[in-house]
Amino acid sequence: MSHFGWVTGRRDLPPRWDLRRVGWTLAPVAASARVSLVDMRGRPAGLPPARLCDGVDPARCLLVGVDRGQERARLLKAGGGDALASSVELPELAQRAVRLAAAQEQVPRRRELGPVTLDLLHRDARAGRGWLSLHPREFELLWRLAERPGERVSRSRLLREVWRLDFEPCTNTVEVHVSRLRAKLAAAGIAGLVETDPQGGYCLSQRSEERLCA
């Protein structure tokens, strides 16, 4: 059985968007669902998907009720899973939800970050024709940040998802690996790719001159 979430704010789930009518189950917690619907009616334009999705992975969000094509394009470019107009009918919405859920099961072999290519098969990064010779943890750290460039990832989340630790170790292991990763990127002529966020944690910029932490 497929579960979907509802990120609402103040509005109830409209019947025309209610995936329960076509066999889905509404999850009690949106973040635990395979996909989540985000009610965009009345939301201001220009907000990042990470903020609109209220703690849910933006790549798993169907942002529904976006009636301007330019805003839908912006949300997709910024990492939203899909963006749909208010007029979308339930059969189409259900099919898009199925496709988005299926996409979450597929792991890309490569991720392109401007001049850097991350290769999951080799578990290393390449800049031009040269490999960076990343340590496994350095690669996993960069791969995790590359999931959504510009989105801040906290230190505690990196410990959980990269180091698989649910507690704060008595070491500065995250900072050490970030420092080593930055040194290898700088040696390849790519300084500034990994940024420290003022609120703590790190984010990835696609171009070193951009400040993208959000």
C-alpha cells in the first residue's frame, strides 16, 4: 500500500486531490510518506521548496496549486519533485505521484556539480580528466550534500546519514572530513564548493562565487 502525506498549513485536503480515492493511504506524518502533497494555494511566490515542504524532502513533494507556469518552472529547478496547477485532475495527480514515488527508488550513478562529476560506481569525484582520490567518508559527505545543492545540512544530520551515528561523538570528525574534502577540491582548482552555513552545518554551491546556503 502506498502512503502519501499532506503538507497543509490551514486548508483541508480537497477531494479532487485526495489520493485515498484511488487507493493510497494518508500517512499520519507527512515526512514518513513516499510522496507528499503540498498545498500551494495562497503561498507567496519565490520561497524555496525546502521551506514550503515543512521538513519533508522536497524531491518527494508534489507542489499542488501553482497556477503560474514560471513559478512551477522555478520550483522544479530548485529541487521540488513536481509542481502542478490547481486544475490538475485526480487521475493525473495519481499518476504523477506514482512516477515520483518510483523515482525515489532509483539511485543515480553520477551527479554533476558544475566542473565536478561524482561517480557512485567508483565512489570518487572527477574534475576534468583527473580524479580527486576521495576517502570513502569524503565521497559520502560530498554525495549527500550534492542531493540538493544550496540546502543546508546540519552536523547532526550528517552524522546520522553519513556516519550512521545517532549521538554526538567526542571528536570533530565532521569538521576534519570537510576540511580534507575542501583541500582536495581546492587542489583541483575548485575552491568554495562546500560552504559553512552561519546557522551551522554545510551546503553545496554549484559555483564557488555563489553563496547558496539557505
